[in-house]
Amino acid sequence: MKPLTIALSKGRLLAPALSLFEKIGLIALPDRGRQLVFDSTDGRCQFLLVKPVDVPTYVEQGAADIGIVGGDVLLESDSDVLCPLMLGYGACRIVVAAPRGDAITASGRPRRIATKYPRIAERFFSEQRIPAAMIRLGGSVELAPSMGLSDWIVDLVETGRTLVENGLEPIAEITTTQAQLIVNRASQKLRREGIGLIIEQLSKELPC
Amino acid sequence: MNSLTMRASSKMAPSPPAALAAERILRRLFRGWTYIETRFGILQPADGVQPADLGRTFDVPDESGGLLSLRPDFTSLVAQEAATTGQGIPRPLRRSYCGTAFRKPDRGGDRRREIRQSGVELIGASGCLADAEIVTLASEGLAALGLDQAQIHLGHVGFIDALLDASNLTEAGKTIVCNLLAKHDRKAMALELESQQVDAPTATALMKLLDLVGSSAVFAQARALTSLPAALDALGELEALVNMMDRSRLPVPTIVDLTEVRDRSYYTGIRFEGFVPSSGFPVLRGGRYDNLVQPFGSKEPAVGCAFEINRISPFLEGSEPADIDELLLCPSQEQWPEVLERARALRSQGHRAAIDVLSSPSNQRMLYQEAYGIRRIIEPGTSGTLEEEGRSS
């Protein structure tokens, strides 16, 4: 039988993910160098290292059976996947931040929002009935208000230090996120036992 | 090419020849089961759109200021036909369809705009035999397409409905619980059930729902979770069907699966999905929807299924039967009558014979031969024997 394919996000979530799979005996050496595809120690699984934003696509389309991805990326992707396990690490908040002294309000002119998460932001402002126009950025979102590109930003915040250093402060919290294990819907039907075993093994390694 | 064109074309069917081959195979199967193919217009009056499709249709204004929608699905069109022009036709009514439905992408769900489907509807028949006919047809369809590794996951919406109806959950609470079940998020489910103060037996049954998948042993596990009459009735109906399927030696097996909770408002009885390894998505969906015909003015039961052609066709690459059996060369206008006569003779024997109206050079002809799976190329004036070129059948 074809090995189960597990897509892992490169970047800040990779080390804890590799460590988890090492604990359940699927990976012997967490340091894989520059290898992007490798097999588990028992040959049951194949791991792919991909850009975080691509993990939901790999899993939703069935190119990977399982994935580990940040909740922020998953929310923004709107992917139709199963989310059977929160992994307890990579905890962050998605917030609306504004120059110090500003406050969230529905009145006045439409606000320009710089963000890497236009879907999440659009949904939030629509629910709050606050008129807003999204400006999609790829990074360094905190710069946008001081450069006159936007009024507010929507961004992922871990400690909040970067916001402070750029003269911003959170004015609303949209949601909290953490790393999640996701599963393709068809794989869950066809490879239920293999996937169930991995979920069970990983669950035992997570803090209660 | 501008970005709009690229976005639109990226959603199109990957391989028309394979999709056509799949449709041909299914049409043959449906005809054998006496399902009559119905053709529908692409444009439909917007006010006939069913609640499930509201907000998801592509609409265009007509010449008199009204609104038309690109058809968002076929099942409701068959139901409408059954309740109107088909009212006097003896039941059960067996109808099939084949074509493309158009829907705006569903946030967090189906992202396709063009959904190519072949399906059947059995209208005016309730009960296990009618359900068995559709599930058997689904299984035979998957096998006819060469998808022998497929599985059909068979459930019943009545089980989850009974559990939810017996709980003290509000409608909003039921939706939240179903969304969490649909995501298999057990931890959030447990917290939600606790915060909604759902009684312990119902909470336990809902938490264990995601384990109710597998062989017939699932029925005993499910009965151990509840004594609700409606839940037991649903299990009884499903078990009877599964027993029939087990005795029928289906070419593609069925798996008992009570874990699917989406589309509860659409289905009223059995429901099923077909899966193929590496497909990532269901290649087949179906079930009983006894409320489908009612909005069109006649209450009658209905059961059916649809094969997802776009999702099936990638698995048929390289194995699709030929679209053209023979290509007859016609180097000059003078040879047309002779070539035409030969083509007629072949067609009368059931062959698909095309005439090379381009008088193509041989390298171009080879590409054409490859694209259409042409088995023989026939040159005129060869004293009645067919000369074979290129790949054999």
C-alpha cells in the first residue's frame, strides 16, 4: 500500500512538528538538512516539507493525506479538510492593530486594512459592519500605517512586541490560533486505520 | 491571456476525451437500467432555484428585465419535470442526465464553478428496493469506469437527526455541533456539548458517532448508544439495505458509515459517497431526498446519485476507449463517393468512422490519431481490405 503522505509547514512550525513525529517513532533524525521529501523510519509514511500556505492545498486536493498547519493559514485558506487535532504549540492571536490612540469604530469613512489575511479580515469587518477595504501584503504589514498605506492592519501576533516597536497596539482580537493537524476527507474514509493510529499516537504526546 | 481568462480556464475539465469516455460508459449503463436521458437548458428562471442553491447561482438578466440563472444542478430540474410535464407518466419514473452545472464556489466547501455530472433519479419509489437499485447502479457504474479500488460509504441521515432532535440543543446549537462533527474536531465537540449542557447519554452518542464506520458490526455499536425509536428505525432501514447489498455481490463494496453529517437538510434517508484512492474528493454522491419534488407541487419519494465526471476523468487517462474507430483518408474530391460509401458501411456495423476532411499530412494525422484513440486509418482504393496503420486496438 502507498505510504501515507504527511505535509509539514516549513518555518516556525517545523521544528515542533518534527519533534512530535520523532517522539512517536516515525522520524529518527529531526534535522533533515535541505531534504524536502523523506520517508518515515518504518516506511509507513512519506513527509513533504512545503510552504505553510500550501499545506491546506496539498491536503484538500488529496496530494497529501495529512498536514500540519497554523490555524491562521488554515482559516485564511477556507479549505474543506478535517481538523481532528489541535497540537497545542504555535499559539498566536489574529488582531486588528492601529496607531496608538485609535479605537475600533463602525462610524466614519471606510478603513484601509493592510493584511496577509484578507479573507479573515474581510469576514471580521463584515460581521462587525465596519466598512473596510483590504490591501493584501506579503509581509512587514506593521509598516503600512506609518507609511500611509493603510489605517489599520490585521496580523498574527505572538508577543505583541513588533506592534509596539512600530507604534501600533491591538484594538480588537479576531481569533486565537495554534498548530493543527488536518486530514483529507477522502483519505479519512479510505485510510482510516492508518490515520487514526497516527492521531492516537500524537494525542498521547500532547499536553492535556 | 489576461488573469481573468487564466482563472476561468484553470477550473475547466482536465481532459475532455476522458470525460467524454466516462460519460459514454455511464450513459450505456443508465440505458441498460432503463433510465431515459433528459436534456435541460443551461439557462433557468432564477425564481425556480432551490433554497440549497440560493446565493450560489450565476445570474444574468433576460431581455424583459427578468433574471435567469445558469442551472446550478440537475436533480431539481428532474424533480420539476416529474411534478409538471411528467405528472401523468406511470411511476416509478427513471431519468438520467449528463452535463455541466454551474455554481459559485462554496466557502470552505466545493470550489468548482463548473461541475460536470452524470446521474440518475428514481422518482415515485420509496423503500429498500428502490434504494438498492440506486446503490447497485452506483457500484456498477464505478466498476464500469474501471474504478475497482473504489469504496461506497453508505449511511443514513435519520440516525444523527434522531440524536440531535432528542437533545436539548437549539437549532443554532445543532448547527455548531454538526459543523464540529463535520470537521472531526472531537475536543471542541466535547467542550461544546458540555457548555450546551447536553444530557450525558446523547453527548456520549454524539461523541462516539465518528467511530461508527466499518463492517456490519457498526450496527451493534450504534444500537448500544441509543434506544431512540427514530434512530433505531434508521439503523433498521440501513441494515436491511446493507444485507441486500452483501448478498448481491456488488462489484464495488459498500462500507457502513454513520459519520457523515453534512447536507442533513437535503437528504431524508440513506446517503452515500464513492471514493477512489488518491482522488482526494468523493467521485460519486447519492441518497434519498423525499422532499425534493414537493416544492414543485407534488409530494413523492425520490432517490438518485451523481457521478462527478471531472473527478473521475483523471483516473481514465490512457484507458479511455476510442472516440473514433476508423479515420478514412480522402485525398481528392473525386474519391469522396467511394470514401463515403465505405464510411457508411462501417457505421452501419456500429463503428465510429470519420473522414479526414483536412487531407492532413501524416505527422499531423498521427497527432490526431493519438488524441482521438483512432484504431485504424483507411486509405481509399485498397480493393476492399482495410489497411492498418499506427497503433492497433
